[in-house]
Amino acid sequence: MSTERLPPPEYLTDAQQTAADRLIAGPRGELTGPFGPLLRSPELLTRLQLVGEYLRFDSLVDDDLVELVILTVARAWDQQFEWGFHHPIALATGLPPDVVDSVGRGRRPQGRTAVGVVWDLVDELQRTGGVSDDVYDAAVAELGEEQVVEVVGTAGYYTTLAMIMNVARTPPPAGAPELPS
């Protein structure tokens, strides 16, 4: 990987310090990954991380399915930090190793209905920019409209983070699992 473009600033402005303190006081407890580059825009960092805090820690979507969405986005964007950071979390939430492996290889995972439905929804949206009636109807039947919206919102949020980290060349966490090539 090339040199990191936007490492965390050595010295923080008052606005950056306020944004960092707010993030660290929340459930993440640390400033890592996309939040170093986002410190360049402390207001954007604060607003984005609050959306992410809801989606990751308080969403109506089951934790394992949230992690499935995150890993699917990481695979689509070849985002090593997201993959490396969320891989162990996904396993800890109960996402089976074979599902994680399939996602890492860009293949539809086998497994319970919700896993396939979420994969189909996020994968088709990422590949085509839309979702067919069949995929949408299956997602609504399995999850309901509110959770479908949250799944799509989660994909959008993590896509934003993936884009920021890809531009910033944010390195993966030390010793983290790598995306399969």
C-alpha cells in the first residue's frame, strides 16, 4: 500500500479536539480508521459518526447482519481497514466463518434466509445502482421496510467511510485479517 495521505493530525484545533472527544466518549472509545482523515472536517466527522453510532450499535437490524453489510461493502471497495477491523467483530456476532469467507471472495454466502436476503439486497444495489422487485420484495418479506431502509443506510454509511479511507490510504489495523485477493 502507498503512503497514508491523511493520518491523524499531530496537533488538533479546538474543533478537532471537540469532535475527537465526542467520538471517544461514545461506544467506539477510540479514534481510529476513517475518523483520523475525517478530523480534517470536524463537523462532518461528528455528524457522520453519530449516524454510524446508531447504525452499528442501536440499529433494529441484527448485529450479525449489520456486520454482513459492512463486510460486503468492504469487499466491494477493496477496503482493507474495514475488512480487517470488522472481520473479527462479524465472527463474534455469530456470522459463520463460511459466510465471512464467501463475502471476502465476493460470492453469495449460503446460510439462513436473512443472510442471503441481505447479501442479495446490498450486492445488487452496489453492482447495479438499484434493486429489482424480486430482491426488494424478498428483503421486505424477511426484514420489513424499516430494517430494509436501515440495511441500505448502513451500506451507504460504510460506503462513505470506504471512499474516505481509500482516498486517505488508511492502513488496516496491525495484524488484522486481509481481504482475500
